[in-house]
Amino acid sequence: MTGSGHMDEELAREAARFWASRRRKVKGTCVVCGKPFEGTTKRRYCSHRCADRAYRQRHREEVLQRKREAYRRRKGLQGQQQEGQR
């Protein structure tokens, strides 16, 4: 990599840090666990864990269906392997 490429990357990082620091911070409350947090205006959850929990709650049937299908595939494969051993 050339020297100017490295400088361009460093300048881009510095600009990104500057604009990130200028974002408006607000205090909020997590919609899943109720814990207070500070973040940007669009943030709804205090952590990835709560965001994952909210996704699972919103898509409960889809998630359960995928789990059931995976379970059936595993059971089907295990059943076929046991039949082959007999």
C-alpha cells in the first residue's frame, strides 16, 4: 500500500469519528427489559441481547417453525443412520 492510501484511510477514520461524536445523544429506556441507556435517537434496545429477544418475540412462529424443521431433519437423518446400522 502506498503512503497516500494510508493517509486517506486515516483521514476517513478521523472524519467518521468526528461525525459519530456529533450525533445527538438521548436517554432512553429499553423496550424489552426496561433498563435505562444512552444512545442515538433511533436506538430502542440497551444491548444486542435485548434486540435478539425482541426479534424472537416479533417472529416467534417463524423461529419456532425453523427450529421444528431443523429438529425433524436431524431426527430423520438419525433415523436413517440407525436403520443403516441394523
